Amino acid sequence: MEAMITFTKLTVFVYSKSPIAREDNMSIVHSKNKNKPNVSASGKRRQLLQAGLGLGFAAMALSPLLAHAAQREFRIGYQKGLLSLLKKRGTLEKRLAPLGVTIKWIEFSAGPVQLEALNVGSIDFGDVGEAPPIFAQANGTPIAYVAATVPRPAVEGILVRGDSAIKTVADLKGKKIALNKGSNVHYFLVRLLEKSGLNYGDVTPVWLSPADARAAFEKGAIDAWAIWDPYLAAAEQSLSARILADATGVVKNRAYYFSSKDYALKNADVLSIAIDELNKIDVWGSANRNELSAELAAVWGIPKPIVDVLVKRSSFGTEPISKSILAEQQVIADTFFDLKLIPKKIDVREAGPASLT
């Protein structure tokens, strides 16, 4: 059975083996009987003893749950995004403290390494772009989609140097393009090339982390760089780089909040609160972009003018996992299989809520 997580304007489904995960399966029925039978003193003692034994067994049954709650650690993987702001504000810690849950924050440079950490049991929750979950599922990672962001196509793009002779996407033919393998820009590059009449095999991908790609870009060791914000905005502003194309009209570029299937089964309450707190930041950030820029600049250690650029072109909002969202992911999975980028066909619905399969 699945447990239903409800948060601001959203409903997210995760997984539960036990019916006690739903409040509607737990009820106390009170009845009034005016014709109560007389009970002797010895009868009352027997009733009290039975009640006491019942409470004792109930306490014994609950004690493992209470111990579990007292010992729970929520390990969150995060990148330079809203999760880093949630870490800074400390509101999630306050919400989870009454449940006996502590948080361990672990920073990553990109989504694929986050999902490697999920696969080996080092983290319980995080956020990634569209492509990493596809590679992870194909490689056997027990990933569970928890929620999705609204589409944000303007926050990823292809960069070239300001003086580059590359003027159109068609000019990328035969060029070396740096990107993080299995990241959101991996799928973006595939679709962008197709839209411009090129094939994936017409370019030479160079697998580099964001930091290494920036160094290679500065040295002229690569012709173009497929990257996302804030790295995109930072290079655009500080390296006089030029955005050849962003993902608008090419891919939706959602981000996904994920967990492991096992963690989602056992900790629906924790995931519910985490998504609720993230959605609060989304709502606030959309209405207070200048303040959001200032706060993110301080957290990331990036000049505010750079953060202003990415905040201005970003979209904010969190959505529940739906059939249509899983269908979007299935298209990505099928594309990667056709290009032999993943070893086998996958059914994305297996990583989604049971109610949608």
C-alpha cells in the first residue's frame, strides 16, 4: 500500500508496506450504551488487569517504532540549488526534531555522483536533473521519484567563447563539447543536435565535471560546454562566454527529488516534511527574487550579479509525480537506449508511485 504525502497545494505518493501508514486505517470508535450491566468489584479488577495487559502489549509493540524514530538520520545529498538554501535556513531540522530525526548534509558537484551515493546507501534524499535517474535505474539503483520541479529550460545551455566562430548549433558538427556524462545537459545536447539536423555522433563529447570543464573552456581545450546554472551564469558573466542555445523549446529540464525505495517505504513522514519545506522556499523565492539572489549568493559564495542572472531566468514550483511526468522520463529513457547510452530498456514507472503503474 502507498502512503499519501500531503503538502502545500501538492500531494506526493510514496510507498508503504503497512496499512498503518494511512490515518484512515486507524480509528477509535466510541459507543454509548445507557443500559450498562452492573460489574462487580472483582469484575472491575479483571477489566483493569486486562486493560493493563493490553496497554502493556501496545507499549511493547510501539517501542520499536519509538526507538526507530529516536534513531533516525536523514542523509541529504545536495548541489548548488534550493536544497543548499534549506540547509542554511535550518527550518527542516526544526520540523524534524519532534520526530527524533537528525539531518546529515552531503554536498555533490553533479547529479550522477549523487545517485551513485544513493546506490551504495550513503544518502537518502536529493535532487537531480532529468537524465541521472534514467542512468541510475538502468544500472540497478533502487531509486524512487518523490516530487518534481516545474520545467526550467532557461537554466541550462551550450556555451562558446565570445570570440568563437561557432554561431549556430549546426556549427557544432565535428566539435568537442564538454559535459558531465549522465547529467541533465546530456539529454539536452542529444535533443538540441537532433532539432538542428545533426546526430549525436556528429560531435565529440568530452566527459568533464563542471570544475574541470570550466578550466578546459578557459584554456581553449574544448569548443563548447554544455552546462547548467549557476555554472552557466558564472561563465557567462566572468568569462565573457556566449550562450549558443538554451533548452527553451528543446527539453523541459525538470529537476527531481528522489529517495531510495526502501527509505520511501519506511519514512513517508520525513519525505513529506522535506518537500513541504522546499515548496515553501519555491513560493517565497518566486515572489522575492532579489532577496533570494542575495541569500543564494551568500550561501554559494558567488557574486550576487551572477546569481541575479540565474534567478531571473529560473522558474519556481514543485509538482507531484504524475503519469505525464513519468511519460516524459520514459521518452528520455527510450532515447538513451536507442543511442546505446544505457545497457537495457527500462520502465520508468517502476521508480514511480504504485498508484501510477
